[in-house]
Amino acid sequence: MKKLFYIDYPQEHVEGQAHTYRCAYCKVITTTINGKLEGHLPTCEYRIKMQQAGYEATGKVQPGATVADDFD
């Protein structure tokens, strides 16, 4: 199965950034995820759950993907 967009994951606000959010599990910024399952890290709980449910990621690595941390 494949969804058009994967946007039903839990998000959290990035402190100090007015309009920046990230995945609550893998901490990848939502604009990097861009509605794609492969935008999440391969170890992301949301991505793993969706793939186990039969949803597909293309397997392509997002160029420039970054993970936010507490030291931004």
C-alpha cells in the first residue's frame, strides 16, 4: 500500500523556532520529511509501524536530511 502523504505522525515544536516542527520519534524536521515515509529515519518508530502495517517507502535517502538535537 502507499499513501499520497504521510502526515499523521506525532509532531513537536522546535524550541526557539517560530514555525518549525519535527517528528516526535526521529526528530527529523517536517520540511525534510516532506510528507514522505522515507523522509523519516529508518529507525523511526512511526516509519517502522507504517511499514509493518504494509505501507511502502521508496527506500531513497533524503539528500540533506538532518536530525535536530537539543543543541540547535
